[in-house]
Amino acid sequence: MGGLFGKPADVVVTEDVRLFVDTTIKQKRVVVFSKTYCPYARKAKSILSEYPIDPTKMEIIEIEKRPDCAEIQSYMKEITGASTVPRVFIYGECIGGGDETSKLHNSGELRRLLQESGAM
């Protein structure tokens, strides 16, 4: 079960979840761990949709639909320092959430990152 505001409490992260997250981040150029109802996640996905990203190189994972949602959020905290969604990864590196994605977009840096990653 999650803690206050849906953030995971002390959750044991299984090796299967670690492998799923790590493999997905390595295999795809762009990965978004999201929740469909989160306004920050919607913002990040909307911004990313403005770019001609090859759909075979991008994965959006709506974690609230998964039984391992709390584990994924706990693992996000381990590897990125934050358990909140969205967590946006480009070429294996977490760029942050919705606000960070927006800032990178507004500065033109997001386009450069997407191009350098081979996502588009």
C-alpha cells in the first residue's frame, strides 16, 4: 500500500521489478513512467507528443494499472531520487518530471537530447 498522497511507503522492490525497469530504460530511447490521472505526467506526455519520436523507440508505462506500482515508485526513488511521476528517461538518463520536461522543451534542449539519443 502507498503512503500519504499515493507515494510508496517502505516497499521491498523485487528483482523482477528492477529487471523490468532497467531493461525498459536500456532498450528504449525514451521512457516515461506515468499515471494517467497525473497532471504533470499529462504535461510531459503532451510535450513529448510534439516531437516526431519513433514509436518503436519510446515506451510510456502507466504504472497505476500495474500490481507492482508501489514497487516501481520505490525503485524510481532509488535510481532517480524521486518517487513521483512522471519520471522521464532519455537514452537511459532521467531528465526529471513534468516541470523539467517543460523547461527543457522551452529552452530547446529537449529537441537536442531527443536527436542525440536517436529517438527521432
